[in-house]
Amino acid sequence: MSHIVTVQDAVTAFADWVEPTAAELDAIELETPLILAEVDLLDAQIITFDRTPTELDARRIRRARRRVLAERRTLANRSDSGEVA
């Protein structure tokens, strides 16, 4: 019989020093509004999977798409101006 052995020690042995850097955390913080806007858009789209979208659903999706585009524009403008390293 063959035994299955865990390799968790090998995988997690370096976990203490594998932390995000300050620059990576700053980048995540800058992208958080976009991520949240994309989650809202996904939520609005998921609601319509099992039913015919109502006018309210369509407005919610349009609003969420506009918010995603606005956040992408804001993020792109920040990176163009040199705020994001």
C-alpha cells in the first residue's frame, strides 16, 4: 500500500519572509476602489442569470459599468501622473 505524505512543511517553510512589500500593499490599496466596483458589477450581472432582467436590473448594471469605467479612468490617470510606482 502506498502512503500519501503531506508536503506542507516544504510549502510553508518560507512563509515567514514571503510577505507583501510596502509598495505591493500600496498598489493594492490604490486598486481597491476598482476591485469593489468590479464586484458590484459582477453582483448586478449575477442577479440576472436566473430571470429576465427588469428595468431596475438594467439600470443597476449600467450604473455599475459606469462606476467601473470611472475607477479605471481614475487609476489610469494616477499611473500617468506618476503616483503609482
